[in-house]
Amino acid sequence: MENASLLFDNEFWISVSAIAGLLVLSGFFSGSETALTAASRGKLRAQADKGSRGAQRALDVTEDSERLIGSVLLGNNLVNILATSLATALLGRMFGESAVVLATLVMTVLVLIFAEVLPKTYAITNAERAASLASRPIQVVTLTLSPVVTAVRWVVRAFLWLFGVKTDPDTNVLAVREEIAGALKIGHSEGIVEKEDRDRILGALDLADRTVDEIMLHRSDIEMVDADEDPMRILDQCMESNHTRLPVYKENKENIIGVLHAKDLARTIHRIVSSSKQPKTALRKFDISEVAKKPYFVPNTTALDDQMRQFLRLHAHFALVVDEYGSLLGLITLEDILEEIVGEITDEFDEADDSSLERTADGHFMVEGGMTIRDFNRATECNLPDDEANTVAGLVIHESQMIPTVGQVFSFHGFRFEVMEREGNRITELKMRPLTILP
């Protein structure tokens, strides 16, 4: 009895209390780290805008993620090591030399349950609430340990530098765009987010990564006006065209001298004819270049989001795309960019049967060669690569390393491609069949 009372003396209970307190601190550090890294910054920002000081502190603390994680890990390791040392000393009084092994087993179980799994489970379940509650003490810990954490950061970067690894202190742990895109894809796969909603938001996010030459109308498909043509024939062409703006060229189609708006042309011709005593001869001296507006040229490497901002700033809707040598490549409109977000926009002047993609009853896709790979992927939920080509026909030419003839068949990227029609060197229609069953 006397030996038992010596074992369970004041020193024993103080050590047990200290170990329990250190385990609580370890659980706090573990849970705080999980909560602050798992909490949605969007939800925290919304709570902060409503007046939540805890949410605002959580946002401030997570601004420097490297400093936050360094402080939490330093505090967590300190209390875990100290708790294990106290447990070893305490059990050493009771079990002698075997205390080291026993202390390791006991502390592993206690730390795993009460300092890791339990607090982290709560933090994941209530991430924003836990982050707000933990923000103030973590802020104090971060400020207190700041000198030590800074020294550790420099030591770590020095070692990484020796191995050729460069670190960027301003890099976020999670990129906002990737986080949103990932959440949308997961939500769609789980049936929470509709395909149309996902495509619109992803389309808007992708504008910065795509250039105008990916969606422009190729120069071979541009309807143009010859400046030397008879004015009445030009008027007829404009009236019969489905487009309100047409490029005007002189001598050759590379020499664009302006952009003609059908309304400007109609107004000018009406004014000339109505004010003349000889309407039939009044248009003989009419110069189309006086009506056409100055053409707006953009380089083919311009990002879509930059081009959209330029359109809005200049109050323009129409631009001609040129390469680095100034040669005409195509044209792009504000509507083309908006279609990358909201999908195809049609009006009463668009041809009703103008479909680039049809799916047959036997599971084949009849695809226009000029259809972009991005549009095909969005329409079919497929994942054809668009790194080397913008159009489906371009992908076939790139993979085959030739200009195929009608009837040739190729298989790559999970599809069977058959060339159905060709005009000159252009593939105009393809039949595609997935090698695996699509939904």
C-alpha cells in the first residue's frame, strides 16, 4: 500500500494533468489546421461581410498559408513531444526500462484518437465555424512563434534551393479557378449542378486561357464586299446577307480597307437618291470607302477575356484577326466570345438546319470538319485534346500527319474517324464513332 501511495502521489497527478492538457492543445492545433485549410474562403467572406469578426480573422490568418502552417505544426510538434516525454518519465517510475515501449504505444493511441481523428473530424464537419472559433488563439500563436517560424522558413528554402527547388512565398495553397472548376465538375457528376450551368461558368473561367484564333471565323468563310463593285449590287449583297457588318476589300481580299454596316449603307444611298433630281445616275460617283468605317485589327494571340474587354471599352462588336506578319486570318465578334459562355446564339436570320453535329441512331456522330474540339467536347461530354488543333478536322490532320482522302479511317483518342467529305484540302465532314460505349 505504501508503494502504491508513492506511485500515485502529487507528482503523478500533476504529470497526468499535464499530459491531458497537452493532448487538448495537440487536438486544438490539429483541428485548427484542418478547419483553416478546409474552410471555404467564399463562405468566410460572406460571413465576414455580414459582420462576423471570427470569419474576418480566419481570412486574415489564412492569407499567409506558409506562416500559418509553420506555426501550427511547430506548436503541435512541441506539445506532442512534451506529452510523450512526460508519459515516458511517468511510466518509467511504474514499469522501469520497459516504459519507453509502453509510453510509445499508449501515446500513439491517445494522440491518434484525441489529438488527430476526433478534432479533425469535427473540423471537417464544421469547417467555417471551427475556423472562426480558432482564429483568435491561432492568431496569437502565429504572432508569438513568428520569429522561430521565419527562421525555419529560411532554413527550409535554403535546403530546397540546394536541390534546385524554387519556392514562391505568394503562391496560394489552392488556386481559386481550379477550386471552382473542380467543385463544378464534382457537383455535375453527383447530379447537383446542371450541365448547362457547369458549361457556362467553366466557359467564363476559360476565357483567359484561350485566344481569338481558336474561335474566329476563318478567312475562307468570310463574306466580303468588293469596293470596286457597282453600288446597287453592293446594296443588294448587303440586303441579302445574314450579317449586318461586312469587311470591304480593294483589289484583293488581303487588302481590307474598311467595315461596312448595312444600316450606314442604306441610309447613305437613300440620302443620295432622295436628294438627287436624277436618281438613276446619282450613285455613279458613290464611293463605298466613304461609308465604310475604319477596320479594327487584333493579333491572333489575344486572350478572349482581353478581347471582350476591348470590345466593351471601344463599343465595338467586330474585329479582324491578323497574324504576326499582318496577314488576315479571320474575324471575331463579341457574339463569338459570348457563345463560349452561354452556348450557341441564334436569331431569325440564322439557318435552321445549320447543325455542326448530329448523332445517328447507330451511335455515330456526323461532324462538320470545322467544328471546334471544345464545342464537340461540350456537346458530347467527351474529352478530345485541343492542345495541337482547334477543330476536329485539324485534329485528324495532326494525328494522321497527312491530308486524308474521302473514305480513309483512323483511330485515336478513343474514337474512330472516317472522312466523309472533302473540298480541296479541307475536310468538311467526318463520321465519328466512340470505341467505347457512351451514355
